[in-house]
Amino acid sequence: MTKTIIITDLDGTLLDAVRYSFEPALPALNLVRASDIPLILCSSKTRAEMEVVRGQLGNEHPFIVENGGGIFIPQGYFADTADAVDCGDYRLISLGTPYAEIRRIFVRLRDELRVRARGFGDMTADEVAALTGLGAEDARRARQRDFDEPFVFDGAPDAGFLRAIEQAGLSWTEGRLFHIMGRHDKGRAVNLLKALYAKRYGVVASIGLGDSLNDLQMLQAVDKPVRVMHDDGSRDARISAPGLIETQLPGPAGWNEAVLRLLSCDGPLREIFDAALAAVDPYRAVLSFARVENGCLLAGGNSYELDVFERIVVVGAGKAAARMAQAVETLLGARISAGLIVVKEGHKLPLKIVEQVEGAHPVPDEAGAEGARRLLDMMRAADEKTLVLCLISGGGSALLVAPAEGVTLQDKQQTTELLMKAGAGIGELNAVRKHLSAVKGGRLAQAAYPAQLLALLLSDVIGDRLDVIASGPTAPDGSTFGDAQAVIAKYRLEEKLPPRVVAHLQKGMDGLIAETVKEGDRCLECTRNVIVGALGLALEAAAERAKQSGLPAQILTAELQGDVRAAARFLAQTARDTLAGMRPGERRCLISGGETTVVVTGNGKGGRNQELALAFALEIEGQEGVALLSAGTDGSDGPTDAAGALVDGRTAALARSLGIDLAGYLEGNDSYAFFRACDTRLKRRSHLFTGPTGTNVMDMQLLLLERQE
């Protein structure tokens, strides 16, 4: 049996380049740990630094230090480490030149060539901390070198100095800093470890992840190399390796994305889904629609002369808001005066200027409410000399929560839960939420007036309606208090709603509370809304990727909605009808997207995509040549860590053979537990895990059809 191992760089790859945090990679790290996959840290860091990171990760595997200078193997980890020597709790394989010799040659060459360069040996711990952003104690550990010397030039890199290093019998490489070292590299160390793992397990499949030139040899030594995107959206073009995989997200978020993808067994459907996600990456989407030319910000046909404004403020909310904010920081940089966005828990990304507040989704919490209060205060302080960039994406309704006067957060939480369990559609849900809010239904634009407001929106609603995306905080609202009351009556919730909500809606009906913003309101004269990405773009990208893979593709609909079980029946019947008209051996991909609803009658755990997949498995039971992937483009499905699930015509029969009651799980709205049980007992991965994708354009369903011979 093949044993998978993962070798990873740290700074800029598994650790973000600002906070040195691996938090965005936790979903993949948890899967790696649960799958008993050795995770080998391979970095320019010293042994002292690596031991801290290993402790934080709970990692007990070998690790490679100082760009391949040494391999530390826990005592007893391998049966045979003849080339190693005892070193405390480890066996050490030394591949590099001793630090004292490296330091001697570095100083000699620098003095002879009169090069302005400084190594860590020339710096105090405080200077190393200032250079790298490390804390004082971490900087002290970084100076405890054994095999290489990090250094920087005072000015442009000196090519003559780098050539002299090579002529002196040493080598150099570049990550976040330059490094002078012996004739070793990460690739040699990786190959030695791979051989040790092969002795222990037999066949080994290796995955490697890195972001800089000093990772090149490591990535060339592994079976599946991954080049991780930098925070600014760029990639190190000097890295080249056969079969190189690119991440669509930066740092640990990209690490998470790549590892989850590589450890899944979803074949072409996963590849098609990933292509769709890449097409609606919020960073790319914003920079596709907005640019700065001759001192003007241009976006969607709108032009703003930047020097006219005394302040530029960035605000926003949604699951994709952090990735959008990264693009705006790239676009405007130091021109930004202040910023605050509210993102879903676990969706934070490294930002330099814009502050992030994490809130709960789909049921709002106090953290989101506090973030919304602060954001509203910023808007109310804006004036005609202020330009506000508002970044809105799906999830903004729950995250940007500011209850109207007389209504509490708990009232809104209870109301939201009741509507969702009743199966209310997103438009119905928003009609109610707008009329219980101080920010939705155009009220954010109202608060920002008379500032100029440019809203960039990533649509997660059918029809891309401005008044529905995140409940339309910057758009005129066509719904009324009467519409909100009608939704409550439709689902017979009058007796279940909190009394304050009932009273507030009645006051609105009686004209005692102002309506949401309507067409013609003066605040809209200063407001512009630009949609930068939507489901249609993702579906087209999925179809194109399918065709590139040799699969004729057809987009069925971008408006799949209504009850999830009815949607499953529609897709199953479409699959059967399409198969009937196909030739033996012919393959085809059918693509749909939208947002279905679940009527909750059980006490289980799941989401609309997992429930759709489970219902589809029952509908298609026994049908050969049919597979379905249904997943949320944001990487989450309901209150679970799964994005969705993959099923085929054999799923139901396999589950029954193990005594798993599909119908019982479905009736209990317990699809998450069903797929978890299947994956555990069948040793397969029906669940799709992506982690937070940084985007959100509703859900997608991919059908792979193959007419059997």
C-alpha cells in the first residue's frame, strides 16, 4: 500500500508572512493528522525555531532545518539511521558546512569585495526581530545557526558577491532573505528522508509545498509539487517542476486548499470544481473590475479622482470580504486611511491596513454585531471629502448585523433560525431581516451619505439582484414591511416570533417606523454598485475545464432552487434522460448551480449540498455511470466543516451492505453523519473538504455521466 508523506516549507507557505500563523490551514492539518500522514517541516529555520513550531502543531515527525543543512529524526523513529549521530532526543544527519566556516567565508568575501551586506551574525536579536517581524524570543532562536547564514544587502543585490560565494565552494539561495550555505539544499535532504520512509513502508507518494526559490530543489524532489501564492497574488516564477500545481489562495489558506485537494479522491469532478473556484477568486475579480490610472480609481464605468478625497475608507462584510480587501490593499496601498470588515469565523487572511472582525454565520452573534456597530460609526463620520469602498459578498447578511432600535440580537437570531428551519428562501429571509436592521436595505449607504460610496459585490444570489446580495446594504430595497409580514404569515410563525419582532414589524406597517431606502433617495446619488463576480462565471469556467478534460459539457441552469429533495429528483431524472440518449462509451458533464433550501424536521447535522447528494444517491440507486458532486463555493455547507459530498449509483447499495439506513439519515436531516459513517467504514472520501475558499457564489452541482458498454 502506498504511504503518503507531506514535506512543507514554513514562512509564506504553512505560516503566513505577517503573523506566522497556520490557522487558515487547520482543516487540512486535521485531515493530515487523522489520516496518519507524516508531515515533515522543511525550512530555513533553525532547530530551536522548528521545535517551537512542531510543539504548536503537535508534530512528532522528522524535520529539516536551515535549507537542508541537517535532518533531525526523533530517536527510534526509523529502525536504521546508520548515517546519523545522536543529538539529544534526535538522530542528526548533517549535510551542511559548519556555521563557523560559513560565517568566516561570508565576512572575508564581504570585506574583500567591499559589499554592503549584513548577516544575522552582524545583528542583535532586536535587529533580527525588526527585519523579520519575529518576536524577541523567536529572533533569538533564529540567530542560533548551525548550517547557514541569512543575510541582506544594503541596497540592490550584488551579483558579483553571489558569484564569489559559489567560487568559494559554497552556495546561496533566496527565500524571504538571502542565505549563504554549503553545498546542500532542501532537495537532497528530502530525497534522503524519502529513502528512509521507503524502507519503512515500501512505496511512498510525496507531496511538497513551497513558495520561494529556496524551495526549488525540494519541489523538484517530490511527486506532487505545489507552488503557493504570495500574499500579493504573485508567485515565484523561478520555481519550475514537472506537474507543478498552483494554489489559488496565498500562504496557509493556499496550503489548506492544495492539501485538501490532493488528499481527496474525487477525480475530474474535483478538478472541474477547482477551476470554477479559480474563476471567481475575489482577489482576481476585484482587480479585473478596478484599476488606478493617472491618479483615478476606475471601476465598472465609474471614475474617482483620488487626490480630491481627504480620506479613503474600506469597509465590508461577507465570506469573501478578506480576499477582496487584499485586492483593494494591492490596488490602493497607503492611500487607504482606515478599514474594517466583518468576516466569517476562520476566514481571516493577512491584511496590512484593513482590520478584520470575525462573526458567526449563518446565525449572527455579538462579535458580528459589535463589528457592525463600529462600521456604522465609521460611515457616520464620513463626509463629502471621503471615498468609501464597500466590499460585499455572500454571508454579509448574517455578518453585518445591526438590529433596529427596539430589537435585540437574540431576537434576530431566533427569527433567522425559525425562518431557515421553515425552509424560507434567501429573498424571503432577507425581506424580513432588512426590516429588522439598521444597516440592510440601503441603510449603510444612508449612513455614509454624503460620502462617495463605491460598492464592489460578489454575488451569491440567483439573478445577481443588488437588493438581495447580503440584504442590499448599499442598494434600494423593493420590499416593504408588508412583504416581511407576508413571509411570516406564509410560514405561520406569528406565534413563534419574539414579541419585540412582532411589535417592530407592526409599527412599520402602521407607518411609525421609516421604510428601507427606496429608489430616488438622495443617498443613492453618491452610491455606485459594481458586481465583480457571480455564479455564471464559475459555471462557464467549469464547462471550459470539463471540455479541456475531454468531457463535452452542458450548463443545465444557474437557478437551481426550491426544496433540496425536489432538486435531487430533477437532477436524477435529467441524468437518466441524458444517459438514454448517449452512445456506449460516451462521457458527458452536466453543470448546474443555485441555492436550494432544506425543510428541517430532524435533529441531525448537515447542509443543503450534503442533503442534496444523499437524496440524489437514493434517487439514482443502481444506475451505472452516474456520479454527482454538490458543494458550496465558499467551502462550507451548513454548520459543518464540509463543502459538500460526492455520490454515485453505487453509494446507496454500499451503505446498505454495511447496515447504514440512508432514508433514516435523510429524514433526520443528518447527512453529515451519513457521509462521515460511509467514509469511515468504506475507507473512501465521499465528503468534500476544501476549507474556506475565500469566495462565495452559491452552490454548484457537477454530474459526470458515462454510458456503459
